[in-house]
Amino acid sequence: MTGKTPVLRLENIVKTFPGVRALDGVSLSILPGEVHALMGENGAGKSTLMKVLGGIHQPNEGQIIVAEEPTVMSGPLDAKAKGIVFIHQELSLAEELSVAENIYLGELPRKSFGRVDWTTLAEKTNAILKKLNVGFDAGTRVGDLSIANQQMVEIARALTVDAKAVIFDEPTASLTDAEKVVLFEVIADLQSQGVGIAYISHRMEEIFKITDRISVLRDGQYQGTLNTAETNEEGVTQMMIGRKLDLSRNVSHHELGDVALEVRGLSCGDLYSDVSFEVRRGEVVGFYGLVGAGRTEIAETLFGLRDPSAGTILIDGQEVKIHSPYDAIERGISLVPEDRKGQGLVLGMNCRDNMTLPQVDDLKAGPFVSDGAEIAIFDQYRDKLDIRTPGWKQTVGNLSGGNQQKIVIGKWLSMHPNVLIVDEPTRGIDVGSKAEIHNLLRDLAAQGYAVIVISSEMPEVLHVADRIVAMYSGRVMRTFTSEEVTEENLIAAISGLGGDQAA
Amino acid sequence: MATLTKQQIGTVLAKQGILIAFAIFMIVFTIANPKFLTMDNLFSVVRSSAILGIMALGVTFVVISGNLDLSVGSMMSFSTIVVLDLHDELGPLLAIPAMFGMTLCLGAFIGFLVGYLRLNSLIVTLGMLSAIHGLTLTYSGGQNMDIADKEGTWFSIFGQGSALGIPMPILIFLGLAAILGIILSKTPFGRKIYAVGGNGTAATFSGIRRARTVFACYLISAFCVATAGLIQASRSLGSQNTVGQGMELEVLAAVILGGASLLGGSGTIFKTVIGVLILGFIQNGLLIMGLEFYVQYVVTWVIIILAVWLDIAAKRGKLWSSIA
């Protein structure tokens, strides 16, 4: 692939924000017809780099070179006009409009008196859709499409211009396996037309399946570019985190304590029914199942966000009634929610205030909040969880996903809960921080905490849980110990096949 | 950072825009009319701002919690009328706590609707603006309210008295500002208000009882309104039913001018006090320039727009966004 002129080249890009050097001399080139992975932990600078490329931020130093011409990007539209197109993780489509209208939004073909030329619009759109080989047409309402198909609409939109480079940001985050296959075909097709592809993802298997080269960022610095064929997962991971990663299976060897939480016959309408399990101090119990199996709903019930329709909850052998998160926290039940930004953090508040929020009533000196006590807690958990932030005054919204998650975890740990429930502990978190958080959860169990981990990632539950509760359609299909469980019998249980009824 | 880039200057301008505009305004007015910058005038501005300022203190709590209170103007009329009426019925010693109690009930009602029933605060308080006005008229039978014996009551002390040479309304305003400022910035309750306004869901997920917090903010707002009504009544010892009419907008202007975001989660009492003073000086400047007082209504609106615009501009770092 050498000798070709790069469609897009970044030279020595530096971008600083007050107090942070977000990008520190990043260089990158994307050749025509290649799929080039961009990898790095959260906070490594990938998003900033994309924003510089899209003209949302202007670099302090360095150049963006499109087809050998140094360019200044003034904004996303300008970037698109220059042939650089972004496919974002979060889709930006108007759901009430048709596929065609979405694709040509802002540049609809016109007839006299400014009327829309629907015939031409449909023809142009269908021509593009045909290239993508999708199963819907120009007139379909976008809101009626699956997420995967909506993504195809975004891609179709990209193809209306003469795209030189297409940048995919975590495109498979919400796709099923079958949908991924279609996406990869489209990418291969673009590739064969000589379009350069930049592909941002955390998912190793995809990276190794479809990319030609891999560039790695760490702490805003360019670490190098590898030929995909000449490296492996371990090599890339090591480059990303700057050390070796231990992904071996954890099994606890410490003594288990008393039963901290017991649930008997818990039901909640038609969301789940007759769920029973127990969690001992010192163990991690994993909840695994498909989306809609009722896992999150159980957590929400334990945390007082939903009232159960039947069943009992016992903490330390005492039956308790929990009607609100306030009640739950009083009883020592903590929840690290799935939606970190929406439910876990007040993004506009600083790190310390977020961390001490649930116990702010108890951190008093006289009638006032004690600054010293708060800072002491923050410092302790920043060190313990290795939270990387310039200081406690930093606004939480400015931290990377992994560090934000650690703030949420720290928030609960500092209160020494009886039961810590963690819903999707590593969603949207990069490999390095993922392992850290997994180790952290194991450590917590070793320290005698009772931990519940809800996850839709099988390696995650296999890795951290001592026992796994497999759920299917609102029911507990089977509870596995870590000795019994295999990938096969776990999949069988969560698919509603086999598996003995509740252990 | 030795050299300021153009963008940084822009950000500073956008952030401090109100203060800079205010400084220019003060200079222009002083040149136009030297009377503007005299001790007497400064004093009179602060005194005439005190009632508005006290109401703005309470509304600051409500706005930080992510809600609005447009009922403060008509609630203030209510407090004023009630305390004047009860003054002659019960005597001042009982009239004052009775009026506070009734005003707090109104605040509690709004707090219940917005906090516990989670109704939209704009609709609730806009409705209450009208409903309380009706209540006041019903109470007074549409008549103006006057104290019978204006000479022989100690009730005038709150509006007309002074201590250490400082008029009572100013003392009450600054004293209340100090107390509420400390509550907001130093106590767990204050922290919870910021959390609820910043992200109510996350606050709930952290065990904060959101409804209770919002409820308390409306109680504080009603308390401030009652205090303002007390001073108003005490100053004039007689009043029309409409004495507070339109003040809700001026109060809101002062709060936003001080930099509290209408989205909730930001703002401070200190900044609100600054906002109150800026608004007071602008209105006073216009009067001194010889403009009719009703020009203020237009100016207040212009100030609200300007303040909201600068707030947004500061957040995105430029005056207008290309992605409109």
C-alpha cells in the first residue's frame, strides 16, 4: 500500500485546553482504500482528534492535509465539502422524516417556486441505497428503521458527496452480529472504491477482522502505527496502556462471609417474576442475560426505583422495604447505574462534590459541610482508584469515561455499602480502564464487600463473578458457580434453552 | 499563557460582558449627569432595590434548583395587603407572623405542585401569579388597604427605620443575603440544591430527596416574598392591590443578570446581589436621564435577553453559533 498518496494526513497536531495537553504532536495518514484503526484508552485523545479533524476545534499547532493540500477546517460542513465524512456513534437523524429527506436534508432538489422535486429525490436516493444493498427504500420513515439501518442512512448521506475519507466512530456499538456483517460489507465496498476509512473502536475482534493498519494514541501522544497482519491483541493493548494486561480468569480464594442480601420470590409486574438469589459478603455475583431479560429492572427494584409486586428483600437477615434510593442507601445498598452521565453524575459539578454527594449530610462541621472531610475522602479514593484528574475542582464532565466511572464507584465505596450493585461496569470504557475496573471489583470482594455485577458482556461476567445468575425473559434460568460455568451452558441458559430452573 | 489569543479575549468579553457593559453604562451616565455618582444617589439606589433584592434572593434558590418562580410579584402584593389589614385587626405583633404563615402556605402549595407532583414550574407559577392576584382582590374586596393610625404604630420601623445610619430595608436585605448565601454555599442543603438543579436524576440516584429539596426552595422564596411584603407595607403604611405587579420579571432579570442559569445548577447569592444592584443602577440612571419610568419595562426585557444571550455565548465561547 506504500507509494499511494494519502487521502488525509495529519501532521504534528497539538491541541491544548486550559491545563491539559489533549493532543501532543499527533501525526497520522490514511491511504486510499485502507481501513485504518484508531485506538486508545478513553481520554487518550481520539475524540479530540476527531473534533480537530471535523473543524469543531482548531489545532494550536500542526496541519491537516487533504489530498496533499494543507487545509483549515472551519466546521463539520466544511469538512464534508472537502470530502471528509463522519459516521457518529450517536446518530443524528430526524426520525419523523423519510430516508430520502434525511439523506438530502438541506440540499433537497427543487422545482419551480421552491417546491421539492420528490421524483428526482427518490431516484437519487434509491441509486445510493442500491449501492449499499439495503432492504428499505427512499420513502421509509427513519424512525421505523432499526438502529443498524439508521446507520446505513448515515452512511448513505456520506456517499452523496465525493467522500475521500470516511471516519467511523464506534459504529458497531449498538449493532447485532448480523447487522455488523452488513456494515463490514459496506466498508469493504467503500474500500474497493478507493475511499480511505478511519475506524475508531474498542472491539479488538473487529479491528483484527477488518483493518489494515492500527494507530494508537496514549495520553494525547501518538504511539505508532502497526500493520494489523503483523501484530496481535496483546501487542496493541500493550501499546495502548503501556504495560501488560492480565486477562486471566479470577476465582476467589478468600473465605465468604454472611449473606448480605437475600431476595425471595421477587416479582415486578411482567418485567420479571419469582426471582430468588443471595449475595454473601466477599463474593461477586454476576447477572447475565440478553437485553430485556430483567436484569436492570431487578437492580432498580433493589435500589428503590421500582416497587416490587411480590416477594421479599432481606438485608443481613432482616426484611426491608425499599421505596426510594434514599431508603436503599440508608440500608447500605448502592447502585452504580448503567447511564453514567444521565444517572450517575452531575456533570457540571466538580469531582469532589460528585463523590461526596450521597453523604454530604454526614460530612458536617457544625451546620456546614466540612471542606477538609470532603477533600480527605476525595483524596483517599482518588489514590485508591487511581482517578486521573488535575484536582478535585475539575468539572466531572471534562473527565474521560473510565475516570468518570471511577468517581461513581468511589462515591459509593466511600460510604462502605453492604451491597454494591454495578450495572454495566465498563460500558463505553476502554480496554485498559476495563481491566482496572474488573480488578477493582475483585478487590472489593476480597475486602468483604458483597458485589452484584450486571453485564451484557460474557467475558466480563466470566472474568469477575464467583457465581453467575443467568436470566431469560424475566426469570432466573440457573445459577452457576464459577467451576460449573462454561460459555456454552451459559449461552444455553440465557437463550431459554436447557438449564435447570433456579438453583 | 503570555499572549492572549483572539478567542480568549472573546471568552473573557463574553464572561464578563455584563460587568463591562455595566462599567461603560456607569461612565456614560456619570458624564451625562453628574448627579448620578453622588453618595446620596447611590444610597437611594440600594434602598429602592432592597425589596426587589430580597425577592431575588429567594428566586435564586428556586432557579438554581432548576425551576422558575413567576408568582413572587403577586405574592408580594398579597403579603403587603394581608399584613396591612391584619395590622388593624390583630395588632402588628400578631399580624406579622400571621402574614408570614399565610405566605408560606402559598409557597408550600407551589412547592408541593412542582416538587412532589412534578408539574412544570413555569405553568404552575404563571398560574399562581394570576390566582394569587385574584386571592388578594378577594381578600381586600378590591379596595386599597391603609393603616388607620399611621402616626401611632411602631410597624413603620421595617420600612422607614434605620440603625447605625443605615436604612432598615438595606440592613434586612444584606443580612438576609449573608444568611442565605451561607446556607446555599456552605450547608449540605445548599449542595443538594445545586445537584438537583444540575442533574435531578443523578441527584435522586445519589439518595437526595428531590421533591423535598424543591419544596424547601419554594418555601425560602415565599419567606423572602413575605419579608419584602413586610418592608413594602411598613414603608408606605398603605397599599394598592397591585403593588408587586410586574416585579416577577424584574426579579428574574436580576437573578439572570447575576449569572444564574435558567437550566439550573449554577448561580450564587453574591452574584444575584450584584445583579440586583446593576439593575437598580440602570433603572435609576434612566430616571435621572429624564426618561419616563415606564421605559424601564422595555429596558428590563432588553436586559433579560442580553443576559441570556451572554450566558449562552460564554458557554460556547463565541457570540453566535454557526450551527443555528
